[in-house]
Amino acid sequence: MKRLLLIICLFVNVPIFATQNIEYNFDVEYKKATEQNSAEAQNRLGYMYQYGLNVQQDYAKAIEWYQKSANQNYADAQVSLGYMYNYGLGVKKNLLKAKQLYEKAASNGYALGLFNLGALYEFAEKKHYRKGIEQNSDNNVISQDYVKAKYFYEKAVQLGSKEAQNNLGRFYYIGIVVKKNYTKARKLYEQAAKQGNIYALHNLANMYYNGLGGLKKDFAKGVELDTQSAQSGNPEAQYSLGWLYYNGSWFEKNYTEARRWFQFAAEQNHADAQYNLGIIYHQGLGVAINTHTAKYYFQQACQNNHQEACKHVKKLL
């Protein structure tokens, strides 16, 4: 029997946009945006167009309204517009433009602007340039720089950013440009988890499973945290629970529950979950053997660069 994979990863937050908990009334916001030149209303219109809230989704119009608001130095809009450039939504991807917008928001003391700068530097590709190539016209050239990432995360943490708390915790957990320190990592994860960061909940669960950072091993607490994270949509926590049900590490073995959690994670393109579903259907673990379904999941995992899954695809051709 092929052994299922348990990979408890340290999940991190990538650059994000400014979420808004408001009532979306287009006519009211449009009137404020046009007649009063309200930066807040302009930003809300951008958000409505970006996500199709009471209007037809339209990235171009979202950018137009975000730009109007950002021109008035409205930090939320600067971050949201930066996000659009960061990921090429309705506009050509331009990391330098995104960086400039995040910097403007950060200069206004906006935690999300600081966090996004940190994430931009953390997840930039490693580059090795010939002399002078940094001056070329490639607007997507930003070099990975963990020192700068840490600097901006620390600034954002000072302003209470749960995303920065989680990502900085990972730096201390792994030892990225700092000495590895599980206790500091745990404290940062706890701060983020208290604010409901779903990735920090899973990362903290991992520390309880392994008894790290001054914690005693506590599977019950780890499962409690992972369940909170999984129910909130974290695919890594969903995968973790699936494996625990499959392996019987804490729960009694239950292939039905294992398959259910793997399914949730697989729907979010979690390669290991897709692979493990392939194993479950291929071997008939808690279900009837179904080679067609097994092949489907192996193919999905293979497309996500899971090498073991690719081997199974070849065998099933």
C-alpha cells in the first residue's frame, strides 16, 4: 500500500487587498463619489466593480475608481490598486507600480501597505543580473530580499497586522535572516491566531503537534486549531485533518472523513490532497475501487508538479 503523504507546511500570507465590511449601494456611493468627490466612496465603487457586488464585474472600472481614490491619498485604494497591478487584474502586471502604491499606503502608516511590501520582497523571484540589467524596462523585476521583507513585516507587526505576525513567525520558525527561535515564532503565531488568521491557526497547530516553542505536545489542542483553520478554508489544515483521519494518528481511522477533508483541500488545488484521493480511489479505501476517478486525481496532482502522481498517471495510461 502506498503511504499517504503528510506534509504540514508553514502557511504564509501573500500580498492581499483591503477587504471591506459595508453595505453596497451603488447609487449612494456613486453620488458621493461624483458630487462630493469622496475618496472613500470612490474606493468602495472600485471594490464593487472588482468583485461584482450589485454591479457587473469590471476590472477596468475598478481600476478607474481605485485610481481616483488613490489620487486623494486614500490608503485602502492605494493598496487595492497595487494589488491589481501586483496580479495583473484588468491591467498589465507591473510589480514596480504595485510596489510604489504599497509604499504610498505604507507612508500613511497603513499596516496592509507595509505587509504587502514585505510579502512582495519575500516572494519575488531570485534574480542574478548582469551589470546594468536592473535598469532595463522590465517592470516585473523585483529581487527577492528577505532582509527587506523582515523589515516591513516588523513595521506592520507594530501596527497589529495579523498577516505580518504570521509571516514573521515563519521567519523565526525556519530561521530566515534570523536565528531560528521557536518561542518567538509561537508568540507571533498566537498573536495572529487571536485575530483569526487562518494560516497562523494551522501553523500554531503544527507547534502543538510537535511540542515546539515551549509548548507540550497536545494533539487535542492541535486538532482544535486545525479544525478552526480548515473550517475557515485553509487547504493545508484541511489536508492535515484528512491525513489524521486516514492514518489514525489521533482520531480512529475513518476513510470517509479522510476523503471528505482531502476533497476540500483538493478543490483548492492542494497537490498532496489530490494525490492522496487518487490513492484512496485506486486502492478502494472506504470506497469502491474506481480507476477512472483515481486517474483524474492523479492527473490533477501531476499538473501541480506532484512527481509521484505523474508516475501513477503513466501507469494508468
